[in-house]
Amino acid sequence: MKKFVALMLLAVMLATSMAAFAEPTENTMPIVTDGSVKLTVFMSMESGSEQAMATYDDHPAIQAWEEITGVDFTFIHPPAGDDGTYFNTLVASGQWPDIWIGTGFTDYYPGGVPQAVNDGILMNPNELVDAYASNYMNVRKSWDEATVRNFTTDDGLYRFGAATQVPPVVDKQHSGLVIRKDWLEKWGLEVPVTIEDFTNVLRAFKEHGVEVPFAGMRLDNWMWSGSNMLSAAFGVMNDSFQLNEDGKTVTYSVLEPGYKDWLNLLRGWMAEGLIDRDMVNRNDSDAQALFTSGRAGATFAGNWQTQQMNTLGQVSDPDFDLIGLTSLKPADDPAFINEFGDPIYNGSNTMWWTISTTCKYPEAAMRALDYLYSYDGIELMVFGPKEWKGEIIHTTDETGMRVFSDFILHNPNVPYNTIRYQYTIQNLSSEYCADMEMQQYSAPVNAQCWDAWTKDLNNRRRVPGSITLTSDESITQVNAMNNVRTFIREHINLIVCGDEDIANWDNDVQYVYSFGINDVIAVQQAAFDRYLAR
């Protein structure tokens, strides 16, 4: 009898184990053929597409997706530049779309997607993925341990919808400092390696009549913290939570002793006219416009912008030529490594594709989304339909690489980064396809910037972007940081512009503690510890 019971228990265990690892049913198209499935989708329009259409209902890639799946999609778009108000209003209304595409729950909902699942707003993605998402599960099997961790929440939910990174972009620092190479050569200046070198180059630019030697932007602009190629020399991020040298404990950069030295550098540059007061209200596009117009000698850029910046610069100056700089070192540390960089890794973005609990066709919704993890689905959203209204959009060359046509790459009427998004949709791309990336970053300036920016840089002391906060932790952080950042940014600007004495900074830092910054550090520490335990 005991032997029989033991065998029965073993059978149950094996059956349970097999069920846990059961493969989803193969996801074949179309899903329906009678037009019976209609789904609403909440999603922001990407810059470029909104110039050609009022809604993604009219987008060529969406219309092709509808034809392939048999599903009728209707899109709900927040206003351009929405700060989350539209998203929050829609969530509060209870009249939810069937599908949510974007980072809204990560950015604006306390506790993110896991809490929205617990609150009954979103369906548990694992249950739908395990049953219907064969393409996604096939891709997931190919991931290494670190990628799986980054695409899984603390409580085990699949982060469905976040695009995977591929060569040539993966592991590269994708933004950083750029400088006028032609001016360095013209005036006999060496490429700067240290903070001191860079300061002297800016002085030389000023002596030669450059209006704004370094075109900075608002100090809360992401370009500063995207690479920290200046502040890292002082052991701090520009303004963020960071890890101590042990790589395990969290702190807030503003509280660190080196932050005062970082501000003092900027203050000195301002006093010498190497940066200008307009910086405190300038965005990155305006700073880059100063650079490409010849009014500035250095700024920050992303590598998706460098080709176009060279082209724009050469309109007014045929000799215009930019290069990327390596993270600037302290003068006394030639072996310095910037440990606050942000090289691209899998799971670094916070995109989600989620399904509401009110959706009448959750199986169809998941299968339609899962199609975008197939080879053909990736191609559709990354390259668009092969042909549209008589125009060839993309082809396959003799090597088997998918390439955009001249209609996209060399359209005389519409810039590439505009027309591309009139036929493709990045936020519905499950992979940053290597074929497309290699085309987009094929110029020598791209390779040079990647090499320079990535050299002597890692993200060892950067808190991972894929940590997740609970609802209570989110509330604690938002409540405190709204006050902290308002106060800090005001005083940083005053100090940098010379309107407040740098000696006051120590008192400013002490005042930050009154806003509850230690509670937020504890929140970040708990989230980081959970991330390590995934």
C-alpha cells in the first residue's frame, strides 16, 4: 500500500512538473478570419509618425498586422507631451483599453505592473504567455541568466514587450561627449583626456571667438546622467541614486563629498564664460543646435544623432567634423574608469505590453502581441511592410540582410528619422534588429563615438534600471523626491550661476535630509537587494 501511495505521489509530481514546463500551443496566423475580434490599444505615437497621420489606425504596419492576424485594432493616443495625466485619468475611469503599450504603469502607477495585476487592472502576463505566446517563449529560452533576471520582476512576472538588444548596439555606450575635431586640428589642440585638458580646450575655444565653448543643457536633462562623462571624475552621478564603491550599498549622489567638487567645476566654467547662464533652461536639442551652427565647440549627443549633426554642421562649415570623447579622468588618475556609464544591455528599457482584465478576447490579444516576437513580426515593426501603395519600403540584399529602400534612406522630401516612423513602430518592436541597427550606425562617426564612449566605462556603480518598487515604496519615493529634486535643482542652478556661495552647499545637503532622503535610500536599497535575489 505504501509503495502504491508513493508511486501515485511520484506520478502527481511528474505531472505537475510537466505542466509547469508545458510549451505554449504554436501560435499560427490568422487568429480569426471573420472580423469578430476587435481590440482597443492605448499607445503614444512616436515622433515622425504623428506628422503623417492622426492615429495608428492609419499606420501601414498596423494595417498589415491587422491583415495577418485578422484582428481589428483601434488606437487610443494620449496627447503629445502628456506628463501622465491622460494615462492616470484613463486608469481611474475604469473604462480601460484592451491592450496597454508603453511605460505608463512603470512611470505613473505606484508599484508598477505587478501592483496593477494585484489591483485587478491587468491580467497576469505569465498565465497568458505560458498558454499562448510560443514565439516569446522560444526567444526567452535563448537568453542568458542576466537577461532573464532583467526581464523578470521581483515577484516572477515576465516583462513581456520590452525589446531585446542585439549587435552592434548591445554593450556600447550610446551617448556621450562630442567635440569639434576640425577645430582641435585647426588650432593645434590635443584631444582632451582629463577634466583639466577639457577645461583648457574650452578656454582655447573661447580665445578663438567661440561664443559658447561647451553647450550645456539643464542639469536635470538625461544627457548628463546618461553617461556621467564629466561628473564621474568626482565619484558621483550627475543627479541620481548610485552604488558605493562596494557595488552593494545605495546612496544618493548629491550627498557624496565629490558632488561639491563637481558643482565647483561647473561654477568655475560659468565664471570663465566656458558655459552660459542660458544652460539652466536649455534642452538637449537646443544645445546641439548651438554646436552644429558653429556657436559651440562641445556638447552631449546620442549616437543616433551624430551622422545628422555632422550633416547639419557641414551646411554652414564644410570642414565641420565631430568626434566622441572618452570619459574624462581626474588629472592624477590615468587608470580611472567611469563606473557610472550606461552601456546598452538587455532589459535596460521599461517597456511593457499588457492586457486589461476587462479585455473580452485575452487569448487573441496575447497571440496578436506574440506574433511580434516572430521573425516576420519583428520585420514588420522594425522595417515596415515590404511594399506600400506602390513604394518599396525594404528589401533583402545579396548577403541576406534586410535593408531599407532609397525611398526611406534617401527620400528628398522627408528626413530618414521622420519617414522611418511613418512605416515602422519602435514600441511594437520586440527586438532592436541587427540588420536595421547596422544600417543606422554604419558611418565612421558612429564607430568612433561608440569606441570612445565605451572605452574606460562600465555601469558597476549604477543602480540597475530594471529594479522594481512596491506600491508603498513608490509612494515613499515620489513624495520625498518631489521635494528633494525641487530644492536641489534650485540651489544647484544658483551655485553654478554664481548667485549662491559654494560654501552654502554643505547646509543645502543637510536640508535634504529633512525631506526624508534616508527613507528613499532604504527603498532603493531594498529594491536593489530584491533585484540581486531574482
